[in-house]
Amino acid sequence: MNRFTEQEIAAVYRVMRERRDMRHFLPDPVDPVVLARLLEAAHLAPSVGLMQPWRFVRITDTSLRRMIHALVDKERAATAEILGERQDEFLSLKVEGILDCGELLVATLMDRREQHIFGRRTLPEMDLASVACSIQNLWLAARSEGLGMGWVSMFDPVALAELLQIPTGAKPVAVLCLGHVEAFYPAPMLELEGWTRGRQLKELVFHNAWDNTEAPQ
């Protein structure tokens, strides 16, 4: 009775399977009507205690976009320095599409989160988990609309907060590149580039105790 149709169910699983963390974008603008739908999808996400801790800053100023790119590039260089023998390999990777994408958003945690106790007394990080759910909603909705999205976390959050005049207590957690793409990667880009490989689900599901991957008979 509550089950969706087979076609609808298949579409849900397909969008999750074909979602990619995109780095290559076309410069075409995103339809404002579609952008509004995507942000509404993000706002439909679950949140602990219904605190809805997500805040999205839409970046429309070109010079501001360039400054955000500079912050990311600075952290990229700092990350490369500590990677040792993989430094050159890392620097060859394209890690963001900030200057190319049609829309740029910064997802942040709201300020005054300490007022929200429901579900956070022993796990205060559930506010971040809630924002992550919102970002995932946006990501999946974008893929269903034929748009790509890339999550960039390579930046100094204090410097980005100052740049965007984010109040004390709030915190930027993601720079989101959103826009049209020529094609979606057939597999995660880091796998295609030989940087790493994803693990199999069976390695990550335990039964009754940590690291026990043997299913009960």
C-alpha cells in the first residue's frame, strides 16, 4: 500500500548509483526554477530534533568566487606538502570546479546550535550529520535533473567564515559546485584516476560485534 511503483523505486536507486562527485563543469547557467527546486529538496532533509541547522550562501559575485577559489587552492597546496611521495600525483588531480560551475553554494552550520539539546546531548555532532543529509538531498536531486555537483572540503573554515561574514558560532562545511556537465563519470573520479578504490559493502557490515563480518546462519 505504501510502496512506490517499480519504476519509481528503480529511479530512486538509479540516482543514488549514478551520483558522482563532479569536478568538470560547463559554464552554462542553472535555470533559477530548477535551482529553487534543488534548494527545496535540500530543505526537505531530516534533521535531529528538527533543528534544520543548514544555511546556504549562494555566491553570485565573481570576485568573491575567485577569492573562495584562492582559499581552496591554498589548502590544496598545504595538503600536497604532507602527502610525501604522492604529492605530485595529488597535484595532478582536479579537486574542484569553482571557477567553472554555473552555481556556487557554501553550506554552513547555523550559529547558536548549543540551544538545541534534543538528540545532541551525547552526540553534538548530529548537527553536522543533519547538514550532510541536506547536502545529499541536494546532490541526488541535482543528478535527477541532469546537473552535476561537487563537494569541496579543502579550505580553512575560519578564513572562509570571515570572507562570507558568517557569524561567530556558525561554520562553513562545504563549498558546493553545481551545474551542467558534458557527461557524468562512469565511476568515482578518484578510482578512474587511480588515487584510491572504494571498498565492498560486505567489508563494512558487521554482525553483533565490531569487525565480525560473518553473517549469522
